[in-house]
Amino acid sequence: MFYLIFLCALSLVNANDCLFDDGHVDASNSFYRLAKPLLLFLPTMQKRLESCETLNPPYAQERLDKIELAMNKLQLSADKQIQSLLSWKSEVEAKQVHSDNESLVECHKEIRNKILQVQEKSDALAICESKKETLKTKLSEFQKIGSKYYHIEKQQRETWFGALHACHRLGSHLASPQNEEELDGLSDLLKTSGNDYWLDAHDHVNQNEYISVTTGEKAKYLKWNINEPNHARKDENCVELKPDLGKMNDRVCTEKIYFICEV
């Protein structure tokens, strides 16, 4: 919007607007008058950049790390543009422009180039702010348990496959406890819920060879209930958490239960 308004203002000004009665060209006045809106807009852009830098969620997990890394790269690039424009602002304030039509034209060209830089900067900030809002939305869906962040689904029951897709839509994956501490943290929180929850391990390929669907490798940590896994029913190929017991069980993958997502 700023870009369009500024271009419209620029198009209304021509060299004749800068002539004194004796034909003398006041290029310096024209240059600064046209540049002033741009210069005034710089602090606003700086504040928008700073607002993008305020969100620094304490995630250590890879997926949100990648999002944060992309934001940091964008912010560094945007900050360089801001510093360039601020340096140019200082030059404009100190500059003595020659009073001739040729210099006036060059000034107009320089202003247009700076306007394009501002537009690029504004677009970059819009992307940054969009990423920030997306990250905030994701943050609101998760809670910290131990050192990780989890989404505990309490509304919609899904098959194991449906749970995979539901977690993916949240930018996460089915929970994959890596040790007893992580498993106990989830169990302690959910042991009075009366529900069971899908985890990410399965043995679809080879029976009793449990693979983490997140990594594609052998599940790092499994804590089975007594006499489990037993494949008591056909297709008990997916792993659930039974929080009241603090242990795992094999279950038919097409049954619908709640689930836990992890980032």
C-alpha cells in the first residue's frame, strides 16, 4: 500500500514543479520532498522487523528448528536492507544536489530505486510475520512435558493411520518416547484420563520388529505391559500407550482411539 501511494505521489510531480520563476531548478528541494515519505516510513519498518524477532520458541526439535532457522535468515536479510536504507537516509540529509534538470532526473531515478527496495523489504516482512503467526498457532496446540512439546488429542478419535495424518497437519508426528523419563511424563499426565493413545511404533513389515514411523528405524524405546506384545487379535500391528499402567500394548491399527503428537 505504501509503495502504491508513494508512486502515485511521485507521478504527480515533474521537473516543472521544481522551477522558480526565473527558471532555476530547485532539485534539492524536490529530491528531499519526494524522499521524505520514504524516510518517515523507515522507523515503521524497523519496528515491524523487531516484532518478528520477538518470537523465539524454546523448541529443540528439528521441524520447528527449521522454521526458526528460515525466519532468522529472513530477518538477517531484512536487517541488511534496513541498514542500507538508513545509511541512505543519512546521505540524503547531508547531500547537496546540483540545481539542474539532469540532476533532478537522476534524483527521481534514485528515489524510485529506493522505493523498490522498500517494497521488497515490506514483502519480506510480511512473509516473516506470516511465519510468526503460523508458529504461534502451532505453539497454542502443544504443551511442554519434560523437554519436549506434545499435542494430546482429546476430541477426535482416529485410527493409527488417521492419527498419522492428523499429526502431520499440525506439523508434527506421532509421539515417540525415547526413554523411560519421556514415557513416564506422558503417563503421569494422562493416567487418570481413562483413555489409551496411539504412539508411532508399528510392526507392519516383520512381526515383533517394531519400527518408528517417524525415523524409519527400529524403535529406540519400548516398555511393554505384561505378556505384550501378544498379537492376540489379527492385525495388532500398532503400538498404544496405556497411561494408567505407564506401559505399551499392541493394538489393531484400524481401531479408533485418541493419540499424541510430538514436535
